[in-house]
Amino acid sequence: MINFLNFIYIMKLTFQKISLNRIFQQIFAKKIHANNRIIEFGAYKNSKKNFTNFMNIKDKRNIIYADKQDNKHENFLKEDLESELSFKNNTFENVIIFNVLEHVYDMNNAIKEIYRCLDNNGRIIGSTPFIYRVHNAPGDYNRYTEQFYEKILKKNRFKDISIEVYGYGPFTASYVMIFDYTKLIPLLNNIILFFCIFFDTILSIFIKTSLKKIYPITICFSAKK
């Protein structure tokens, strides 16, 4: 069943040339409540693309931002998730990591280091695209499934693992592949997406398996230390 409010939100942001992957991630982020010691990877202060912008956070002034690429923004640290992070054990209550892990070759090290830096009962909250073009930053190494996150988070001793899969089916997945070109004509782009979602909705009536499970566009997750 399609959530009507989410559908309106999707159509609005699609007209603004925002990818469906990012829209789904924003929908997920809006449900998150996070406070106190927070670090967001792949972000920098005052960026409109930060996912902490969409979360329920009382005070966003002290959020730490980190990325592999250096910059001169306030509250920013250069950190490489394929190496040992500079933080002490139990430093953060929330680690936010959207659209980053697909660019990390040594994924297990990244999850292990995040676990080390989290306080007891601290959370990792993040997302990676599944059906999405190769986007180097500077490398793009993997696409991860729901089952992968279950295993790697359990392997690294995380608990209360929650994974949400976003998508509608094969037609919408095909739309994602042509988005970079259809977005050049916003109204036409919206029409194409509308019919893709419509056809996937009709198709889902006849298919027992959840179509978003076999044609996921975005995988979102959270887990506690």
C-alpha cells in the first residue's frame, strides 16, 4: 500500500530534480530522533544535503562532520573509514552515515571502527543505494542488500538491528536508471515516475513476493551498540 503523504512528497521533490534514492532516504531520516554527541559522515556544516537536517534533533550546533576529503568548514574532521578513526572509544551517541559505505572498500573495518567509537547503547543510522548508477567519490565499490546488513551488523556485535527497504518494483527501478536524463524535463519526469509507480502497484497485486524486496532502490538501517 502506497503512503499518500509520502507519494506527494516524492512527486514534489522529483519535480525539483532530486533522485528517488535521496528522497527515500529523507523520508527515513524524518523518522529519526537523535540528540547529544552526533557525528555525520560524508557531510559538512550548513550543507543542504546533510541528513541531520531532516532528523528530529534539538540542538544541531554541536554536530561533528567528517569525510575522507578535507575541507575548511567548521566542526569538520578528515577521517578515513578504511583506517583507524581518530576518536576515543565511546565518543558518540549517534553515528549518521548516508551514501558513504558504498564508497568504502574495507566495509568490515568501517563498521568495526564505528562500533568502537559509539557509546554503550549508541546507534549507527545510515543508508546506501542499491539500484543506482556508479558514482565515484573517488571510488564506488559495492551495493549492499538487506541480508548483508543483517550479517555484518550482527558480526560486529550490534543489536536491535532495524532495516527498511524502499522501492516499488521493476518499473520504478527502471526509472531510477534513466533519472539523470529524464530529470532535464521535470514535468515529463514526474509523469514517467507516476506511471512507473502505478504499474508496479498493479503488478504487486499478482506477485506474492514483496516487489521492493527484490527490486530495492534504497536500503536504510539502524542498530545499537
